[in-house]
Amino acid sequence: MEVIHTVAELRKYLQGVPNNVFVPTMGNLHDGHLRLVEEAAPRGACTVVSIFVNRLQFGPHEDFDRYPRTLRDDCDKLESIGVDVVFAPDEAELYPQPQQYVVNPGPIEDILEGAVRPGHFRGVATVVLKLFNMVQPKAAVFGKKDYQQCLVLKNMVQQLASPVEIILAETVRADDGLALSSRNQYLSATERAEAPRLYRVLCELKDALHRGTHSYATLEAEAMTELARHGWKPDYITVRRQSDLLPPSEEDRSLVILAAARLGAPRLLDNVELQLNS
Ligand code: PAF
């Protein structure tokens, strides 16, 4: 496995490898990331993983400085599953000048996660497009746990006519249902025992929708109350349509229930998709 830190070296290395599949990450890798790599590997001749903690997508009061940097451990994990290239640039390499040209994702950047984290998706889209230009992959893999991010990036490649195919991988869960996330490491033992409730509440809401209860607002409010009763501070639990994450109309059948809630300090995200019968 090659660990490469500069764009010049990366371009040189990848010159003879046109068929690469890319997994962008911010490092601190867990089994969820490794599953993205497993999704990527059979699709191309070369698997490239980037590790870069992207300042642009952090708000002024978020944990950019404290975000765990664990390059050595990450590389060990990636090597053990057969990754070909790790691209780990430093900030001066990725942003040699202040980044003035940015990708503006439009209205989707102001709802849900975007409303809670202004500028976040602009930062994500900008770095991902820049990484695409460096790696020039034929496809890139992202996890559905960050559902809104997936949609932002799918829309980006479509609207900017990027040739990169976006592949979405299912959320990886612990045995008790908790979606794997770097943030789980900040849960205390008691919080970790409580954390699977988020997924349970989403599944219950999904079941209620399948049973034909269509009062989305009531179901959302009940789910938020259920979490709050167990010490959570929910930002939102909301039923949306998959296509644009706007509130569904009666005719919409492809839905997703998205949730973000704080349990102690960590803020956990999760979602479940559902298909209503027509
Ligand atoms: O999902 C992430 O880890 C990041 O948002 C990404 C896609 C690597 C961009 O920095």
C-alpha cells in the first residue's frame, strides 16, 4: 500500500491506473469505513482512500481541532483490507491558498443538517469536488448514514456533469442497532447502552407508516417525545421524501426518516428508508 501526501505524487502514481475507485474519509476509521472500502474494491483496478480532516466543513464552534487524527492506525487497518493507495494531504497541500471558489449546493444546504450546521455542505461539496479532481476516480463510495451528504454529492456530480459515479453503501450497525460513527467513542457506558434507542424509534416510526398511519407530524412529535423522555435532546426526527428531502405529499412513496439528536455531548445521526405501497 502506498501512502501519498502530495497531489504531484498522487497524479504520478495514478497515471497508469485509470480505473480507480475512491473512498473519501476524514480518518479515525471504524468498521463502517472499512465496509465502504469493501464496496469499492471489486469495482475497480485500484482502491484509493483519502484521509483529510476538512476545516471547510466545520463551523466556528465545532470540534475541528479536537477531531481525532489517527493516521498510523488508519493506515494499518486499510493495509489489512488490501487498499492500494492512501492519500493523506496536509492542509497546505489541499488548500494552498484560501479557498475562494466553492460549490454551493443550493436549497438543500439550508435544511436539516444544513440548518443546524450552516456552511457544512458547501464545505463537504467543495472538498469532495477538489478530491475528485485530484484522484480522478471512475466511482466514489459514500455511506448512507450521512443521507443528506449523499444527496448533496449525487446532485453535485449530476449538475456539474462530473463523470464520477456515486455509489451509496448501507449503514453499518452494531449488533444492537446503533449506526457506527466516529462520534460513538465519546458516549459514556450509560449513554452507549441508551444509544440504540435512536434506531429503535426510527424503526417504530417506519412500522407505523407501513401500518398506514399518515399523520407524519404526530408520529414525528411522538418519536421526539420518546427520545426526550430518555434524556436525549433531539434536533429533528422527520419524514421526508428521498428525492430532495422535502416534506412528502400524499402521493410520495419513496420516503426516508431522518433523525439527529444529542445524547450527552455527542450528536448522533441516523435514518431509515421506506417504500410505501402504492
Ligand atoms: O463523510 C465524511 O467523512 C466527509 O464529509 C467527507 C465526505 C470525507 C468530506 O470531507
